[in-house]
Amino acid sequence: MRKRLIIAAITVCMLLLLNTTPGMAPSAIYASDETWTENELNEQLNELNSVIAATSRPQLVPFLETVRDEATAVVGSSDISFKEGLKTKKAMKYALKLAKDATTGSASELWTNTPFIVYEAAALSPEKRLPNTLPTDGAITDQLNVISAQDEYEAASFVLAPLSDVDSVTFAISDLQGTDSVIPASAIDMHVIKTWYQGGTAWQSYFFDGSKNVLVPELLLHDENLVRVDHELEKNYIRVDYPEGSQYVDVFTKPNKKFDHLAEPVEDSPVLLPIELKQGESKQMWITTKVDAGTPEGFYTGTIDITADGVPAGQITLKIRVLPFDLPDPKTYYDVDKDFYVMLYHESRVREYMKESGGNAALVDEKLANEYRNMAEHNAVNIPAPIYNASDSQYFFRQLELMEGAGLELNPLFGAKQTFPEYTIFTHYSNYLNWKAKYEADPTPENQAKMDQFYTLWRQGVEDFKPVLDEAFATISNYVGHTNIYFDGWDEAGWSMLQFQQELWKYIQDELGGKVFASGHGSHLELETKEQFLNWAGEMTREQAANWHALGEDKLITSYAYPHTGPENPDLMRQRHGMWLYKANYDATYNYIYYENFLNTWNDDVDATYRQLALVYPTQTDIIDTLAWEGFREGIDDIRYATKLQQVAQDAIASGQADRVEAANKALNWLEVSDERSMSADLIRLEMIYHILRMLELAE
């Protein structure tokens, strides 16, 4: 099932056509940073010579001289290719920025005798960090700072700017010491961010541009050599560790080829392995911290010791400020007593994996337990169940066991059973309507016979399906111990399919006491029997939420496809799954998809219109995390912080104390007027923390 927005597809395709007009010169296609002139190169070269003359840092000067010498050779050439000129321009721009940053202010005293320079860089930045760029939103430092609630995952990031090649860089993390407590080193996990090739629209879009491949940062790896990147061919290879020896397999084929992640022995390392540095090629490192529940508030300090080719190469101080509260489950903005559901389409199901693996139950259990645990750790605790079938119910119940064991919620239970019988019954219904119209226009015995024939087939199919619904509801509710069970309507149904389901939607709600979930658009507002939960495609607005909520207290609305998963930009994923939804008065996020199990999830080249839709990438027994998936987690955490703010504000207002009431009103007013669509998500988070702490302080 692939969800698509036709209007958006047409728009993007038109833009792609405009951007790839035959005969256009490179300077007309690329943005200003993607062009060069000989004058520009000569100006950069002169500036670089001046910088070298003024620089005394021992490790920096040889690096700058190397860049200068390589640029001089290019500029002196009689025939400079466009690609070579652009590469030279970017190399000198990189060197000039590094020299300026490293010789300004306090940075001039840091990393003065190491083969690299370290920048702190915002973890969830919209800035695309590539090997030939340096952070514009970061600074050279030897300090990393994290603010975390109790029982929360948080992220930090730094960029290594290598001044020379280093074959092996390792990192040793110490325990973090607080006043009376310790955060153990085991609570800190490090990854290297792998940049690799994806389709031309990567970073911002899930639509595919096959005219070019672009390098994007995406994968969070412990072993950077799991993926090999060929920059000449602009292709990606993944290491498969066969019993007879490891082999790199091309996973970026055109056309796409089947890569069976359940059969191919692909796994990342459980811990960070040494990384390699190349002179002048930045490398971003990712840190995930987990502060346990009950960790005392305060400041915790530890170190990350770095070794380069066996020689000590500096130390980063890591500080975590633990806040004096934990985070609640997310609630809605418009009603702090209503749950906000974190849902996600997925294909991680026992039934299908048992079939694909040839019945390897141990493998399926291990893989799904890891995937469900990963979903829970990223706040996606309301994922749908598998469709229940009485004929193989053992798969259904085994999946529920694995989900519950990983920390996922089974109340409510979404996706328990479809609301419609097999498609042939809908065909009979459609044929009945067609022959009915013919009979009414021409009431011949032949037309009546056809009408009656399809009416009987339709009615028989519907009546036969009702006992199936009865059995499913009784069996499932008995197992989970509640009746808060949602049946799934036909995905993005047209009007005729919606009408076909009306009787069964009413039956599920009135006769069984179940609920109905469906995806769709504004036409659902016109239905006589409406679902309880609507997944509305496209932009989330308060007007849409208000229109749906006005239909009843039980009416919930969520959103998908704004955008689908696929863009690597973690800030985009954070916004659209977090505060944008929350402030629009939605009840959930339910996007498509965790990852598609379509031929080869590792291949971005799916078809002429779409890129691979994925938040993670599957290995044989687990998944590979991504920047986008980390952005998703932080988006939901933003909602949890906002929920905490509202809860503390309610308590302050109930106290009747003037200073607490004033602080609460100020916090709630700020939350309402702040523009989550233009404001930095990091700044919004900090402001929420400020208001929460202020209100808690006044309550003491």
C-alpha cells in the first residue's frame, strides 16, 4: 500500500521538468554555490595565500598549504572541467572557513595540536552536513551540552574537520558524575553518520528525480564500513557477511532488484567501531543519551577521550543537565486529558515475515521484538495490529505478545480487522447499482434478472461477513481485555466504496460496540455513518480539526503525507510529526511508513515518481536508525514537553496563588501565540523548559 497525493505529484514533476531542460548550461541549473568562474578561483587562491601567511597553528598550516597547492595546479591548467572547478572552489571555501573559525576568539586555543578540529553542531538541524561542508550553525568547541528530562532520550552531535588523514579514530566515554549520582557510560551511545547517494530530491522530498543522484547524510551506524559509497559511480554498496566471507552488494541498482533482508546476513555492530578520517572531509558523530527515570536533577559531567592512530588526540567534555521532572505521555493541545496517539504504518508483521522467512519463527521473533522495541523507544507506541484472520489467528496473537513485550500499547488496539469483505463483494455491489440504473431506465426482464442476480450476490457477501466480524471482535476483545478496538476501513476509498461500507461501519459501531478508522479527505464529512477516527491526508489545520471534532465527542483526527516518510531532513520530520500537528488540535500522527518492504528498502530508485519511503532500514534481525527517525522522536517529545507545560499550568491555576496563576497564564499564552511553523524547534523546546521550571519553582 503506497499512499499518494496526485496534485503534489503533478507539481513536483513539473518542477523537475523545469529543472532539467535539455541544453541548459551547468550555471543555469545549479544554485550559486554550484557554479564557479576562473576569477572566483583566483580570488579564493589569493585569499588562501594571505590566510596561510597569517596562520601559526601547527596542524592547520600544512592542511591549508595542501589545499592551496592542489588549487594552484587546477587554476594553472589550460582546460578546467566544470566538475573539477566546482570541487576546487568548494575545497578552498571549506579551508577558508575552517581557518577563520579556528583562529577567532577562544577557538584559537582549542585543538591546536590534533589532526582534526571539532565543531559542536545541532543534532536535529535542517542544515545538510556533507563531507565538503562545515557547520554554519555550530562552533569550534571541546564541550557538548545536553538538557534532558528524566526517563528521556536526547541527542547531541559534533563534526570532525580532519586536517590530515587518520586511519583509526576511537572514542572512550566515561561515566558522568553528578553531585550525588552518576549517569553511567552505558547510557551514552555513539554513532557515525553515513552520507550516501539518494535520488535528486533527497533531504526535502519523497518524490523521485532520476536525473541525478545527490549525497545526503542519513544513516546512524556503529560500523561505517557496513555501507560503502562509490563517488565516481554515485552508488551505494552494503556489506553482506556470508559464512564463506563478506561481500559488498550493489543496493542502488537501476532497475531495482530484490534484496531479501530476512535472508541476507546484514548487521551493524552493537558498538561504535573505529572510524577513518580523510583530510578535508568532515565527518559528523551522533550521541544518544538516555537518562533513567528517577535520576536526580542536576548537572552531570563526563568526558569523551579521542585517540587517533593510537595517540591521544584530545578530549570532549560532555555535560547533561537533568531536569527535575519526567515527561508525561503526549496529550492533545485542545484537551490535556485526551491522549495524543503516536501511530505509524508498518509492514513488520508475523504473518508476512513467517511466509517470507520460510517459517523461521526464531528469526521472526528476534527481528520483530527488536523493531517493536525500536518503535517504543521512538515514542511510536500505538502502531496497528495485524489484520485478524480466524484461519491463522496464532500469528495475530503472537504479534500482540511481541508488541506488548516491547512496550507498545494494546489499548486502544488499531487495525484489528478490516471493515469490508473480499473485493469481489464490492464488485457485485457496483454491478448491482449499474444494472439497477439500467433497469430503471429500461425495465426489461433481462435487466431485472441481472439486477437481482448481483443484488443477491452482494447481500449474501455482506451477510456472510457479519459473523466474521462478530467472531473477530469477540475473540480479540477477550484476549486484550477491552472493547476499545478499531476496525480499518478501505484505504483512501472513493465515494462508491465508502457507500458500500456504510452498513458494515454501522454494524461494527451499533451492534458490536467497536470503532472504525479510515483514511481519506473531506468527503467523509458527508457520510451518514462516519468513522470515529479519520486519517486526513495533507496539511494539518485547525479548521479541519474543528470540522471533524464538531461531529461528536468521539471523533478523532490524525494526519499523514505531509510529507510521507522519505525526506532525510530531521528538522522537517520533527516539525511535521510534532508541534505542527499538536497546535493544529489533531489527535495523533499516523504517517506512512516505518519502512517499505518493496523489493529492496535500501534502494532509493523505486519508480519514476517516488523515492523509497522509510524512516529506518532493515537488517536481518534489526534496523538501522536514521536522522529522520531521530527527528520523529524529538517531535513527539516536543508534544510531551508541551503536555507537561499544560499540566503544570493547570495545577498552578488551581492553586489560586496569584504569582503561580500569573506564571501559568503567561506560559499558556506563550504556547498559543508562538509560531511553531517559523520558530526554531530547539528554541521552542528551551522556552517550554523555562516556563515549566518557573512554574515548578513557584510551587515550592
